[in-house]
Amino acid sequence: MDTNTDNQSTQLHNDLQSLTHLLRALAENHHDDPIAMLAMLRTLEGLHRELREGLFQQALPDNRQALYNLLKDIEAKGGWPYIPRLRLSSILENWSNEDL
């Protein structure tokens, strides 16, 4: 890697860390409000979809070597990003029969 790429990578890492801390603080501030937490999750899911279908699609490689490097990175660093949805049955499991 050259110095410019290293600097960009470091800046991206720092920006993502700052964003992560901000989101965690927001979640902690609203930890007792399921509607607010649901709004956060919906926003994150929408942003994920927007990035995936827009900017990420535009940034996809246009040659085999770049595609190989992208696939190698995906494999090495944990696969494809995915946001699983909580199932209603999981929510209901937290309730006892008395509460229903």
C-alpha cells in the first residue's frame, strides 16, 4: 500500500469508529424505549439498503483482478454484510405465559 492509501484507510477506520461510538451512545440513551430502538434499526436497515443498491453498486470492480481482490477481502474479513431481522417468535419467547 502506498502512503495515501494507508492514510485513507486510517481515516476511514477512525470515521467508522466515531460513528459506531455515536450510534452506541444513541442506543444507550434510548435503551428503555422500544419504539426509538426500532426507529434506529429501521434507519440502519434503510441506510444499508441505500448504500448497497447505490454507491456500492457503482463502486463494484470493472475488471477481473479488482473483482478477485474484492472477493478475497470479503472472504478474509468475514463475508458479506447482512442485517438479520428479529422474528416475532423471538420477542414472544421473552414473555412468560402469565404475561400473555
